[in-house]
Amino acid sequence: MTIKLDDNQKLQVLMMGLQERYNASHQIRGRSIQFALWISGMAIGLSWLLIFQTSLGLFQRIALTLLIGTLFSGTIYFMAGLRRGLSNNRKAMVRCESALLMYESGVYLADKPLLPKEYKKTEKKWSDHFRTIYVWLILVALSLVILTWSCPNTEKQITIINKTGQAFSKGLLSKAVHESRHVAP
């Protein structure tokens, strides 16, 4: 069964389809940024624990490295799916824009096209949205692995001096924070 559409109906379908593609593009990019920020937040929390907690044993370091690798692999897999979706969406956008003659001179504007010809290209560039996120995620994962294998030893002491000049070692840090809040100025 074939549906017969007049030119006005075809134009409506193209316009609605293009608007949907634009919205989907923004949502995919937003989702990828939110996920990268969420993973970055987890990494900051883990970094804090690695820097300020007691040292890890060999088995714990290996287990943590495997966990970081697993999370990183899952993140890259998820991002690759979003990237494929964005790429397919971009190709559909270009088809709609081409059908609406947005890349042709003299259709919408007298001497130039509505959209530059560069917008029609769907090849991936080094600086595209997802490659930038991939570089960020690689740096985050590498930083976590380096911290895992170089976190402080239990022999190292952190000394905190409160407002009254008293020194506290790392083990007494919570007591020092509590006392410094209750010292009169």
C-alpha cells in the first residue's frame, strides 16, 4: 500500500522529521555529557578515598584496578552506543535538510545557501563531541589506576594544626576538626 502525499504534506513531514532529529541530537549530546559528569564524580570520590585512606594491599589494588577497567569498558560501550545513535541521527538530519534544499544557493537566500556545505559532511573529526569525551574518560581512568598504585602508605602522617596551634596526626583528624569548631575565637 502506497500513500499519496501532495507537496505540502511532504513538506510537513520533512519539517516535523527535521525538528525531531534536532531534538534527538540535543538529547543524545546532553545524555552523554551527564553520564561523563556522573562517571567523573565517581572518580573524584574514589580519588579522595585513595588519597586520604590507609594504603591498600596488593590484592585490593588488583581488585580496584579490575573494577576501574570494568567501569571504564562499560562507559566506553555505553558512549559508543550513543555515538552511533548520534551519527545515524545526523545522517537523517542531512537527508531532511538536503530534501528541503537548505544547502542550495538561491532557494532561501539570494546569493548563498541557508546552511554551509560543511554542515552536510557526516565524517567524524578528531575534535567531535564524543572523541573529546573519550579523551576525558581515558585520562580519568588512567589517573585512577595511577592513584591506585601510588596511594599513600600507612607510615605517612598528615599533620593538621587547629586554631589553637595544636597539631593532630591523621588518626586524630576527626577529633581535631570537632575541637576546632568549638574553640572560641
